[in-house]
Amino acid sequence: MTKVQSFIGKVSIGGLQQMDVQINDWLKRSKIKPTFIGQSFGSDIHHDGRGSEPIIVVTVWYEENESHL
């Protein structure tokens, strides 16, 4: 069965480094086989409610290993 996991982060060097760690940790824990990876850019309302900030959304489409079913 194909599933998807989404990750969201800030568009900055620090934000991308943090997202890399989160994705790599998730891949290591899950031991899944990615079949497609997508990236989208957008904006989200800033935490203080003033203006918006750029974000990146990474979607990892994957197949679960038989041992996880």
C-alpha cells in the first residue's frame, strides 16, 4: 500500500538543516522504501500574526516493508 508522510519547515539554512535531520531520522526509524519525493513552496502566517513567512513542504511517498504490516 502506498502512503505519504509530509514535512514542513522554514525556508532558511537552519530550517532546511532541521528538516534534513527530521526526514533522515524518520527514514531510519521507519525503514520504508521511498517511491516519490515532492517539494512545494508557500507561505504561512508568522507566529506573531504579523505578515507571513516562506515555508517548504516535502512529501515522501513510500511503500511499507512487509515486516511492518
